[in-house]
Amino acid sequence: MNVALVVNPFATRVDEVQLAGVEEQLATVAAVEVLRTERPGHATELVSALTDVDAILVFSGDGGFNEALNGLERDIPVGFLPGGGTSVLSRALGLPADPVDAARQVTEALAQQRTRRIALGRVNGRRFAFSAGLGLDAEAVRHVDELGRTADGKRPGDLAFTMAIVRAIVAHRGHLDPQLEVKGLGRAAVAFVANGSPYTYAKRFALPIAREARFELGLDVVAPVRIRRRSLLRTAYRVMTGHTRGDGFLYAHDLDRVEIVCDTPLPLHCDGEDLGDVGEAVFEAERDAVSVLA
């Protein structure tokens, strides 16, 4: 068996010691070719060029996972080893947070040819694995990116993202009126689109947001109608815990398509990657899209 191991050496938890441990596990069942990314978007190029392998493993954070999925052009098993500070996708698929322990489980899945079919999402043509959003959380993603990286190329972690959300809320003075239209549902202040649950993590705490979302189903939409200073804490609690049915929220479950039109261009992200400002976002479910090793 031949497997390609695509590694982002700039991911928060990737170093030579961890990489050696991951390789050692995989080598018990397969011949391993290690491919290191060198720049943003490189994982997409590397994966799209792979032809003579039986499986693809990605040792990275969520950005590298997203790039790899956007380069995957044929139906081949793929595995995700947690190398980022959060690594939402691998954790949501049930893998341990430690990359060597995760590699051990993926190696067992390889040996047993054990895979799980999951859906993916697309927004304006770009694939995403677990989440996408318009507005506030996309602003937070952008603020984190603006912080840059450390001297060794690492991205800021969960604390920086939390502070970026606070910064975004402060910038709006804790108040957001409806500024986008979710077609068929109504107007809202921000929109969260989930392909699975949790939507993200804050350290060890899962933040479901769209509690009913599942990797085997279509897309879920959660959209607070407005954000007010006086109810900010209650709204934030409902969003983070996934109690978003009922007054004050738009909610839809297991959709094939979601169209959102913004009053003015708003920041868009998918899987924590900034996609710029958009006036319209079309989200589509790609059901039964990929086989994952888990």
C-alpha cells in the first residue's frame, strides 16, 4: 500500500519529533511519501497532482485540511491528523488531539480498510468541511490573520480568536441590525452555516452552534436576527451552546442549498479561512462526497 502524507510544517503542533512519530505509525502498514507544503494553497496543488497512491493523509491544521479537500479530484480515502492549534475537523471525526495517537487510529483504519462517507459543503464554489460564516465570525478570522504569524511561522491560537471575536463585537458597539437576507428564511445580522457539529472548539470545549448538523446530512443554517447590547450575553450563550431554535434566530436543518444576499459586502470564511468580502454567498451541500479514515 502506498500513502501520501501531506505535511504543513508551519502548523502549530507540527515538528520533526511529531512527524517522525506519525511516519513510524503509518509505516507499519504502508510505504509513506512525505510531501511538505511551502506556501498557502500548496496543499491543494500537491493533492490534485497525486495519482499513484492508495490513500492521502494530511498532517496540518484546518487550513491545510481545507486546501487538501479542495485539491481532491478522485474518490480516494483521506485522513486528517491534528497539527493545528484547534484542528476542528479531525477532532469532530473522533480522532485524538495528539497527532501520534491519531496516526495510530488512522493506521488501524488503513489496515482494516475502514472508512466513513461524509458530506462536504461548498460556498461560492469552494469546498469546506465543517463550517462557514458571513459577518461576525468571519471578521474574527480576519483579525486573527492580521496578527500575522510567529517567527517560526505558527498561527495564533484559540485565545487570539476569542479576543478577535470580542474586538469585532466592540467594533459594532455590541449592536448589529439585520444586514443580510437568507433566502426563504428572512433577514438576520450574521449567518453561520454548518456541515457538522461542533462548529468549532474553544480549547477542550466544543461549540456546537448548529447542534443538529451531521457530516452525513446537508447543511444547517443558524442566523441571529439581531444582536443587542442588552441581550448580548444571552445571544452569545445560545449561539455557543447551540440553543438556537426559537425567537430571535433563523434556523434550518439538512438543506441542499442556501443563498444569502448581503446589504453591503461582508466578510466570508470557510473552515477558518478568510475568503474576502462578498455581496452574495451560495452554499451547497455535496452529499456523500468523500471517504475519510476514522
